[in-house]
Amino acid sequence: MSSDDKLDQMHKQQAEFNKLLVKERQLPDFPLDLSEKASQIYLKTLAHECMHELFEANYLLKNSKAHRTTNVGEFDREAYKEELCDALHYFFGILNYSGISSQELFDAYMKKGEVNIQRIKSGY
């Protein structure tokens, strides 16, 4: 399976989950009309949930405190991965609710990556 197929599969799995939430939890249907206030509020809520999962992942980085002099030897990689996956689920939910396809995401990501590379090469 190519990486493009994997991205698309992740996107589709989240769409199926979001459809289930629409049906079983009466969450809004998607894609949302991004010009509507209620839609923007809902997307902001999803973004906050996504960030919360990233904060939970960061909490597991025990040696990341600049003021800490001791070293915590163990690291729960599985828990860290799970929190990152939780964040990614919310991120794909944002994409679904925003009506952004996996192809659109890929194209925009690659375009922005080139911009970032050119910035570094030009002394940005």
C-alpha cells in the first residue's frame, strides 16, 4: 500500500467514524458551511480537542523541562503514540468537517513544504 493510499485510508476511516457520531450522537453533519458561525465554533472545538491530545503527548516527555537536572530513564512510547494518534483523529475530523479531501491536503502540504524549503535556502 502506498503512502498516498494510507493517507486516504486514514481520511476515510475518520469519515466513517464521524458519520457514526452524526447518527449515534447527533453531532453536526459534514462538511460544514465554513461561512457559518456555528460551523466555525464547532471546528474551533475540534481544534481545541486536537491540541489537548498533543498536550497529553507532551506531558509524557518527562525530560523536556529545561530546568530539570535529573533524567527520567523510562519513556512510555506506546502511550505517546496513542496520544499522537488521538490528535491525528481530531485533525482528520477537522479535515472532514472542513470538506478537505486527502488529495487536497497532500497537494497543499507539498506546496507549503516547497515554500518552507525555499525560505530556508533564501536565508529566511
